Amino acid sequence: MNMLKALSALLTYPTRELQEAIPEIEHILDASANLSDGARAELRLLTQSLAQEDLYDLQERYTDLFDRTRSLSLHIFEHIHGESRDRGQAMVDLQDHYAGHGLEIDASELPDFVPLFLEFLSTLPPSEAADLLGQPINIITALGERLARRNSPYQGVFQALVSLSSELPKREAVQELLAQPDADADDLEALDAAWEDEAVQFGPGASPSCKDEIVTKVRAGRRPAPGMQAASNKPVIQYSAGGENA
């Protein structure tokens, strides 16, 4: 297990298997020279929490953060395209790219799920992984800052990802992302308003409802990223934020 795979595991839905893997994950984090002191401290808080706290409480907290709060979605294209049809095409293109490298995603998985993307990167040489990680670095930075506002130790994962990227975040693009609505999981009215968007099509003839999309996201967040075969250095995510490439 390398650094990216360890960070991928930490962002998956908490399970007993994840709790049992925490000693190995901590060993990898402790051995890394790329982590800032702040990221290392937050990651230690996160691993200790995952190892020691009640599993039900951990799962409820994860769902509140990443499944119920749209601004913290672990699906990259959510922050680029929202529920527009452009997102549907981006999703199809990314899934086709994965398939071209031997990765078949389970029907309940969405290809832009951050843990899935990180595990894909973990199969690449470090320099290539760093370049690809730099593409969504503005989104990754914004997610980390939103988590920091909530005093969540999950912020350490995103701080670590910034340190592993070959690209620095563009502050203007990050601020544009942070200016978007950021409802708390307990604010049900604001959450309902945030999810009231046009449904997106993911394939020919597909027309899922917004509710169906949310269910798919919840299911995807509750599964560990599957194992992957080695991939080429071809970019997998191209996007723009604020009119600029990442």
C-alpha cells in the first residue's frame, strides 16, 4: 500500500475492515516525508478516531459530511458540472478511459469518486500521479478548507493531497468554489434547496431522478475503491474552474 492508496482508504465509508487496516495506514503516513506538520497532525487525529470510536458513530459522521452535504461531495464532477448534462458526458468519458485501462467499475460506483481516482493514481509512477492529481487541485483544496471550517480531521487527507500534487492551487479559483453554498448537514431546508437541480443523464436514454442520483452517491461512498490494474500516463480528468484549467 502506498501513500495515495492509504489516503484513498481513509476517504472510504468506515467499515470494520478499515478499522483493522489503520495500523498499516499509520505506518505509511509516518514514513512519508512529504506531509506538512499540520496534515500529519490532522491525519493522526483521523486515524485514531477511525480506530477507536464506535463504528456506527463514524459511519453517521461520514454520511453527514460527504453524502448529505453537497459542497463536500467526494465526486469531483459535482463541483465542476453540478447536475448538468455536461457532467453526464464527463462521467461517460472518464468511465471509458478507466475501461480502456482494464478497470471495470461496479454499476453502483461513479467514476469521479475521489477514493477511486486516488487508487487509480496509486498505480502510476509518482511523477505521473502528481501531474494528474494537479488537475482537480483547486477542488481538493476547497474541500479541505470546508472541512477545516468544520474542525474535521478529514481535512488532513486533502492537505496531504495538495502536498503530493505537482500543481499549486489557484487562489482565485479556490475562492470561487468556496463562495458556493455550503449548508450544514443539520440544515435540512438548505440541503433540500442545494439538491434541487435538473437530473443528469449518464448514458443513452437514461433519465434518473435527483433522488436516484443521491442514492447512487450514497452507495458509492459506502464501498471501498476497488483494486486496479496498472494504467498508462494518459490524463483521466480534464476540467476548468473559473474559466481556467486546473
